[in-house]
Amino acid sequence: MAKITLSNLRHSYMPNPSGPDDYALKSIDLDWEDGGAYALLGPSGCGKSTLLNIISGLLVPSEGRILFDGRDVTDLPPDQRNIAQVFQFPVIYDTMTVRDNLAFPLRNRGVDEGRIAGRVAEIAAMLDVEAMLDVRAAHLSPDNKQKISMGRGLVRDDVNVVMFDEPLTVIDPHLKWKLRSKLKELHQRVRATMIYVTHDQTEALTFADQVVVMQDGEVVQIGTPVELFERPQHTFVGHFIGSPGMNILPASEDGGRIVFEGQTVPVEGAVTGTGGMTQLGIRPEFVTLADTGLPARVRKVSDVGRHAVVETVVGDTPVKAVVDHAEVEQGAEVHLAFRQDQTRLYRDGWLSTEASQ
Amino acid sequence: MSIELIDATKTVRGITHIKPTSLTLETGHFNVLLGQTGAGKTSLIKLMAGLDPLASGQIIMDGQDVSRLSTQKRNISLVHQFFVNYPHMTVFDNIASPLRVAGMAKSEIEGRVQEAADILQLAPMLARRPQELSGGQQQRCALARAIAKESRAVFLDEPLANLDYKLREELREQLPELFAGRGAVVVYATSEPEEALLLGGRTALMDDGVVTQFGRTAEIYRKPATLTAARVFSDPPINAAEITKTGTQARLATGVTWEVTGAAAGLADGVYTMAIRPHHVTPVQTDTQSVALNGVVQVTELSGSESSAHFQMGDDGWVSLAHGVHPYEVGEDHAFYMDPSKAFYFAPDGSLVA
């Protein structure tokens, strides 16, 4: 296993890129520590597949270097990088048994049969597929096929990194949580460097110790799941993580005050920086319906069972609140209270307040 | 508008896909078909759409028996999980195609396509071809075609399943507004309980080829008629365990006991299945009435603003779901607290008794 360093990476699919918008990856400097569980999280088109292809060697970056344990592999083809990959769709041989499928990556590299048998047994036990070792892969359900595909990715213990590219796409929603947590457990057992690429926050936050959030070819935050939820460094992280995401509200600065829809809103701590476009960020969980505060009108109440999502409008701006019980109806005039230590200011998208003491 | 199924069934090569099903779906709200993969949601939609023949029974649309009418003659729209557009046509022509087939005047076609494109924010892309669009835009194109057509019924078969979840969130919010006031009966199939709750309207729970319960979405969620219905309408899975009731006391096999209150107190002594939703089992004690469940944490998950823990207690697996981020260690002993007043009680035959 190896530490992976991405140094000054930039990539454009155009022959002569002129501005930042021509780059699919704008500027990436990242260290993936040996043995870490990482997720690369972002919407379609954010550059995460480009980054994955650069690490695996399918793509040579326009600029910058990739190092495995300090060794420059930028110009090495995929087969010389010694990595394992698990894809969206199961990659297995239908005519082979599960046992032979799991053994294949080892046989391919001339590992002796005794060691292969041991390693296959170990992986099969971790994945709970011992009972199906002699079944032909063609007879497996889609989720079991993908399990075997994962097993093939994990069976070699000499790879630099195991990469998962949206591995749960084809899995039935009711089975996803089992595989999500299985992967987490597997990482804790094998302690390989793993990179998990997904657009799904639950998959990313469940699997990874560190989540790298990407938007428009840039890394906007690297943090633990707790950090991403509790203190988004960028409005995009606030919006993308959490359902519903953070309320991002247009605000202005007036002296030391932050003004939203004509009302002063106290923020968590001292404001940093000046100028730029200012916005308030507060998660719906920290907005409550109160007797006083910002006057708002209720647009819609969605009862989600365990809580209710109240969609309101303050002036012309939609603001959502997540409450335990909604005792209001559509059209009602209400007041909103923002929890101060959870109300942050963002400047041009970036966090611009200090945490409360 | 309405669609009425009367003892409708479907068999394929002797195998029953839909058991006798009677159901009336109306306009004015979403009609959600909720069930796991294989429950029969798509089969039922295909029957209503006329894509598959009935084995027996009838389908009535707006008082007219359409049981033997072809799909074309039923005037319906269908949007699938996979984005189905004509690759060689522009977005405009894709949206216009059913209108042209219907022989509508050119000027009216233009007006309708423009309106649908405006609603779905596709106006700047009308001249492009589907493959030049993102997945979300492609699915919006398919939805625009359904809206422009002004059909009597619109069937949406897991239309958001292949989209990024943020996009899913946005479209899910917009969908009820898109179809509001259009007069069509909207039928929406999903396997996700949360989606059904967010869409509201009415929900038909499906299991093993039959509708097991139908009514207002929130009411069904609060009063599942059977243990199976409770299971279908819960994600993460609802906690269920056998209890023995003696007097006012309920006892789990592990020895945990509590005082039963409300309607449950009136039940005859005996063995029942108790079921409680994961969010009523929390990692911190919130009131003194709660019952402590001591388990071993097996699996933990984080979904942005909520964390769940799967834990083992005796022979049973349990799930807890709570707001915020709770740091659990897999393998640790952890106390969870259940609010027994939120439990459902089911008789041995699976029917709700309290």
C-alpha cells in the first residue's frame, strides 16, 4: 500500500486551454495517506472521474505529477501502477465459479495455488460468500455479483490503492446499506489505501474517514464527515451535504451588521475578510418556528414521518426549516429564529466567520 | 379523471405477476405505488398503460372500459427510470413527437412545447440532441414530453432513480407542482419510503404482486395495517421483535420489559410482534419513560444530517436513527432508548391490533 501524492495537477480535454473554464481539473494538490479510507464526493461533471482516471493511469494530466510513495508514476501505464479497481457494473466471468473469479487476479500474477486458496478463503469469509464459492457467477443475483467484483478488487494484498467507482449503482436500494457498511468493515480489516468515488453523500460519509468534496474541477473541502456537516467551508458543501441542504441566503454587510431581507441577523462569531458576494448559511435543522424573529410565510409543509420540512418564504427568499412536528399549515404567517452559533457568513462561497467561543 | 382497476390480474406464461387488484386512482394528487423491487409496481403500471394484457378483471378510465384498448388509444404518458428519448431528434422534436403523432396543428405544437420547456428549464436547449444533455436534463426532456402531451394519465416509473441525489431532491420538489392542475391522473412508482412521504398524496403499498393498503400517504405511514406494510414503509428497516404481554407488562425475549399504555393495554394476554421505527430508538435518553436497550453496535451509517446504528441485542438486529452526528464504535456496547408509546403491536397473523 502506498501514500499517493497529487502535485499541482491540472487537466484539460482541450488541446489549447486558455482560461480556467477550459480545465476539467483546475488545480489539485492532495495527499492520500497510506491505509486511509477516502471518498471523492461531487455531482456529475465535477471532475471526480477525471481525477480517478489520472490516478489509475488511463489519463495523463495536462500538468502536474502523481507520486506513489514518493515515486513519480505520472507517465506509467495503468498495468504498471499496481492498483485495483471496482467499477459501477460487476466485472466478473459468468462462466467461472465464484472461487475462480476471486482467484483470477492472483493466478494472473503467478501466485502459487496454496497462497491463492488461503487468500480466497479469507476474502470469501469477509464478504460472507463462502456458501457460494462453487456456484457459477452467472447464477448470482446482481448484488452478489457486485460483491464478488469487490472481492476481486480486494484479493491482492500488494496493490498500491483500491479504487471504487460508484460501486453501488446497480444495487437494489434495500440492499445498499449492507454493502455500504460491508465496505467500511473491509477497510478496517485490510487497511489498504482506498478511494471511493460517488455522488451519494451517504455512501461517502459512511465509508470514508476523510471526504474530498469536489465542484467544477476544484476541491472545495477535505474533512471528516462531522466537519463537513457541522462547519461547511464552502456554500457548495453546505448545499450538497444534508437533505435538505443548508439554506444559502443573500445577505449584505452594513457596518458590522449582517442584513438579510431588511433584518439584522446575528452570526456565529467575528466576520473575516471584506467585499465580494456575501451570503448567510444555516442548516434547516437550526431554523425554528418562533413567536418573534424573521417574518415568513409557509409555502409548503412536507411530513416526512420522523420530522417535517417546512418551506417558507422570507420576502422573496425561500428558507427551509426541519422541525419535529409541524403545527402550521400552508399560507400561515410565522416567524423564524436562526440558532446563532450555527449561522455563518460566506464570502464568494467561502466561509467568512470565526466559530463562536 | 380517474383510473379504476377491478379485480385486475396479470399472468405471464402461467406465473401470476399481479394478483386480483382493485384500486381507484384519482386526479388532484400524486398516487404513489410503494414497494420493494419485484413487488409488482412496474407490472401494474404496464397493465394500466396497456403495454401488457389483463389476464382477468377490468380497467376503467373516466368511466370508459379501456381493458382491451391499445396503449395509443388510452392517451397516456409514461416516463421510465432510464431516460428514453429519440437520439436522432432535437429536444424540441422529442417533446413535440407525441403531439405530431396526434395530428395537432403546428402553431399549437410550438406553444405547448415552449410551455413545457419553460416549466422544466429546457428552453435554452431545445435545438440540442439528447446525448448533448446531462442525465438530469435528459430526464427533464422525457418529463416535458409527458407534460406537453396533456394525457389522461401519466405514469412515472421510478423516474428519479438514476439521477444524482441532489438533482433527485430538486426534481422531487418540483414534480407535484408540475402536474398540479393539469387534470391527469399521476401514478408514481418508487421503492423509497421517504420519496412517498415527500410526494404526499395517496400511497398504495405493494408486496408480492398485490396492493396491500391504499390511502393518504401520511395516514398509511402512521397506521400500517400489517407488519408487512410497516416493513415496506420504513427505511431504514423497522425494528420488529416478538413480545409476551402479561397484564400491563410487555416483555422481550431478552428480558427487557415495559408498561404498555393506550390501546395496547387493552389487548388480551399473549404473544405479539412489536414494531418500532428506527427514529424512536435513540442513542441518548430523551425522557424518563424510555426503555433502555443494551446492544452491540454492528454497523454505523451517516447520511449528511442523520446517523444510524445497527445493533445486535440477543438474537435480534435493531436499528437506531438520530439527528446529527453520533460517533459510534463498531463492536462497542451501547445503550439505546426506545419510546414504547410509539410502538405498533401486531397479532400473530400480522394484522395491526394496537
